[in-house]
Amino acid sequence: MQTTKAFRLSVVTNFLIITTMAVGSYVGKVGAGTACPDWPLCPLETDYFIVLEFAHRIIAFITFLAGLASFIYSRRTGIALVKKISLSAFAALIVQVFMVGALVIFTETAALLVAAHQAAAATVASLYAANTATLYLYAAISKNRGAELVLI
């Protein structure tokens, strides 16, 4: 049961990570990356670029909360490999959101840091995808105990 909850949370987290990355890419492409000079908040204005950049930050925060929940539930499964992967994924998420993301804002989207921001996001996405796949396999194996499990 715990594995099923962890798996579902991990799937949701993966979806949110991809959404955050897509919105972040759009924000950067339209030039809204520097619309909010402060981190983590933005001025309360109705300018399109400010609203877009702040929406990206809100989605990123929701993604962080989902990542935290996924980490907690993955740890509760008691599966050693899942614990290791979820710890790595959550640690990478913390670095991505609170260090690399903040640096991008403070340096006014320096090109090298934007590339590092995207690379860190891809790493987080890969680790959470690995966590999801591992949870799925463990659930399938435990469901089919005694039966032959065919991996294709």
C-alpha cells in the first residue's frame, strides 16, 4: 500500500517537474526571466512578464512540495534502493530550487547559470523518474510473488 502511494506521488512529481521545466523555458525564451528582481517573491503587478515569471516560481514551489511528499512516502516504503534514489532526487531538488534557481535570479540570468539551471532540472527529472520506475518494479514484483516477472 505504501509503495502504491509513493509511486503515485512520484508520478505526479515527475509531471510537475516537466511542467516547471517547460514553463521555465518559455519564461526564458520570451525574456521574462528578469521580470522579478527579487527571490523568491515578485512585486505585485499585472505586467505580463512579472505574472509569467511569478507563475513559474509558484509552479516550482508546488513541485518542491510534491518532491518533498514523494521523498517522505518513498522513504516509508522501507525499500533500500528506493530510499537511496529518493534521497538523491530530493537533495538534487533542494540544490536546484534554492541554490541554482536563486543564483540565476541574482545574476540576472547569466547564460552559464541558466545552462546549469536546466542541467540541474534535467538531473532532478531523471532521478525522480528513476524513483518512479523503481517503485513500479517493486510493486509489480511484490504483486506477482511466486509468478514469473517478465521485463520487456
